[in-house]
Amino acid sequence: MRPIPVSLLTICGLSELESHRTRGVTHVLSILDPEWPEPEPFRAYDPHHRTTLNFHDVIEPGPGLILPRREHVERIVAFGEDLKDSAVEGTDPHLLVHCHMGISRSTAAMATLLVQAHPREDEDAIFARITEIRPQAWPNSRMIGFADELLGRSGRFTAALARLYARQLARRPETARDMRGLGRAREVDMAEAARR
């Protein structure tokens, strides 16, 4: 795969979109809850390429919830391919990936794009880059699982995610309680297993 020719990477939540409108964003991957309206700040952005995906930030099924599916991650990978094709040599593309809070779906998507762009890069290095961009990152494990399969990482991407979770819990132990309360106990269990 050819590298994604992007030097500027941004991960954010909905409340931060306004602050990025003058930063020369050229490509946007939006991940929104189903039926969420078009974010207003994009009307003030310069022309850009944008893909929108709609699903909930969950890892377990529940009433009225749309889980991340393999097709969603396939579309993220397709977005990465389009990004390569549309970037003009000599320009300085700026990729912005956002979800509602800029913590889970967007960080999983950016990690997927980085693995796609740098197929020889170590998975732990990819997640280190994600936490440089977004220190509070807690990527959605279901999305990473699909990306692991689609990008041929043979479980290494998921294993590195568990180590990231363990590092995040070491920094902020209260996150374990929050994640369990959100129905994401399996991710906390992954972190605890990685620490053993």
C-alpha cells in the first residue's frame, strides 16, 4: 500500500470543530450517532473531502443501538485509499477525524488509517502516536478488531490496544469505573489481562 501523504493529523470532538475551521483542513472523517444532524461548523470550513459514518460508540448490542460493523471499518479503509488518491503532490493535506467526544470512535478510526498508511510500523508505535495527538484516547475495541482482520495484523493490533488500555488505566484509574458503567467492561478486562 502507498503511504497516506498527510502531515497534519487532528482528532477532536464535536465541541472542538469550530476551533479547527481556519486550520486548512482538507479531509474529514466524521463519525456520528445515527440520525445526528450535520455539524454546523463545517459550513464555515474551506472546501474539503468528507465522509460521514453513523453508528453508536458501543461494543455490546443493546436496544436501539447500532454497533460498529465490519462494513463501517471497510469504509474507513476506503476513505484512506481515497485520501491517497486525492492528495495532490506538493500540497500539505490536513486530516481531521472526529466523533462526539474525540475519545473512542475517532481514535480507533485514526489508528486504522495510520496502520493502513504505515504497514511496517509497530502497532504500539501507532497507538503512541494516537496518544500524542489525543492523550485521552480510548479506541473502540470492536472497530480495532475489524481493522486487525481487514489489515492483516494477525491479532497484533488488538494486543497493542490492550496495552494502550493498560497504560491509560495506570494514568487514570477512574476510567475503569467509567468504562464499566458504559457497558465496556470487556475493554477494562483487556487492560487488566495486558498488565499481568
